[in-house]
Amino acid sequence: MEDSHDPDLAGLARLKEAHQRLRQEIGRVVVGQDAVVEQLMMAIFARGHCILEGVPGLAKTLLVSTLAECLSLQFHRIQFTPDLMPSDITGTEVLHEDRGTGERQLKYMPGPIFANIVLADEINRTPPKTQAALLEAMQERQVTSGGNRHVLPDPFFVLATQNPIEQEGTYPLPEAQLDRFLFKVYVGYPTRDEERQIYRLTTGQNDFKPSKVLDGSEIPKLQALVRRVPVSDHCVDYAMSLVRATRAVEADADQPAFVKKWIAWGAGPRAGQALIMAGKARAALEGRTSVTLDDIRAVAKPVLRHRLVTTYSAQSDGQTPDTIIEALLRDVSARPGVNQLDGQVAQVFRS
């Protein structure tokens, strides 16, 4: 298995090294938020999109822009407002006149969505019509304008932010669009020591610029490598059991009793796909050659929390999506089987 000439195993070593360096470089600019940084990196290498939810002033924009700089990726920030139109995001056709010939023709002018990393700031501030403009870009990685398709850069990620405090004048994202996001990441307050360090860092002279860790052209290759990380039937079945346990309409005998009381609508198959892909990304970033149950458990909250619709009973009982997921992780057990496939890794990667 330890074949240094295997390009895929060498790629895993490269990804592990890049992971460690990314954490160091980002940590020199953004204080704390280690779990958020980790989840963002998993999403990027799993080729998924993220929602970041947190109050203003927690360095969400700085974190995303620093990550883009370390990965040598083009970064655009779009401030979502109630008057923002779909064409303000995707671009539009404009009439262009050739000064030499006088000929006029429509020419497509790309919008700010044409970047590797797009920060959709306060995405719930804009009406559904404009929110929907992101759906095709997120799912198909292309934009259609004037009947023509325009391919977005590769890699392409949408990182959307939401403010959980102010709900007046907002337009909550529909479930169909929420399901397109691999993760929903909570950005919390810093600890006391971290906050003191933030004050010191941001009120003095700090000219530090993060170093580039990866070239943007390497990322699609590393994403393909992550997809090839093997996962055992045992782990697939556990991910499926977690997802199926969220559905009150399922008749599985081992479904926890609280599900029908607390969950109105559960997660669909895309949640299971997200658990497995995020588990692969977590394993690869740590340089491991297969997915374990711990990988599935570690990504369960960011994968499932925005895919559960809770009941009034759950809210009256003080239950949140996170506490329900914790209960699921406690009560849904893995069936007997082989946990990982380390012995088959070389064969899988060379196939």
C-alpha cells in the first residue's frame, strides 16, 4: 500500500501537507474559528457550497478572502440587497457597436458570479427571484443568458452568509435551495483569549499577507483524488441509516421514537451523498486512505442541520436541529461490518 511511486498516494500526502499549511496561514490572519476553517476546507475539496451563519463582525468575509488568497483563486463578494436583480449577479447582454464597421451586435458581459469563490453576503436579504439566479450556477456550474450557456470557472464555490438576528425584511431560502449547500456552518463568538488577541491584532500595525499554499489549477485534481477515496459498505450503510432515521414517514423498525415528534420533514438522498463526500474530504485532508465512521459522525451536523424541518413540538421542547442530530448520533447504531478499506486502497486508486 505504501507505494511512493503511486501518484494518488503522493497526492494524498500533498493534500495533507497543504491542509496543515492552510491552517497555519489562515490562523495568522483570522483568530480562532478552527472548526469553521476546517469545514470550509472540507467543502472546497469535496466540491461543495457552504452557508455561513453568524452575527456581524465575526470575520466571515476576511476568512473567505484569506482562504481564496492562499489557494490562488479569484474572489468576488456580492452584497445581496432587496433591489438586487438576477442580471446583477449573472451578467447581461448589452448592445455593442464596432466603431470600424458600424455593425451592432449583442455581447455578453459577465457578472460577478464569474469567479472561483463567490461570497454571497446576506443571501436572505434578496427576493426569491434573485436567490434563484444562483441555483443553476451552483448545480450546473454554468449561466444561461440570451439562450447561450456560459461555463463558470473551475473550481467554483458559493459561500453564502446569513445574519441570524435581523429577520425583518428578509427572504428565507427555500428548502430546495438550502439542499444545494453541502454544509451549513455556524460561526460563533470567539473565546476570551481569542477576543483579546483580535483586539491586539486589528488595532495595531499588521501588514502580514498570507502565502500561497496551492495553485488554483491543482484544486480540480485534488478534488478528483478526494472522490476516489474508497468508502466501505459499512460506512455507506451507516450514512444511509442516519439519513433514513430523519424521516418521520419511514417505517424502519429501529427508528428512534423522537423522530415523529420532533421532525416534520427529514433529509433526502442528497444528504447521504453529502455525508459520504464530506467524509472522504475529511479523511483525505488528514492523509488517510479510507473513510471511517468517525468521519461520517464528524460531518453530520453541518450536513444535516439545514436539511431538517422541525415541528412545533420540537421548538416547545427546546430542541434545535443540532440537538436532534446529537440524539440521532447517540441512538442510530452502525450495523456490524468492516469499518475501513485500508488494505484495498492501492488497488482502488490504481483502477
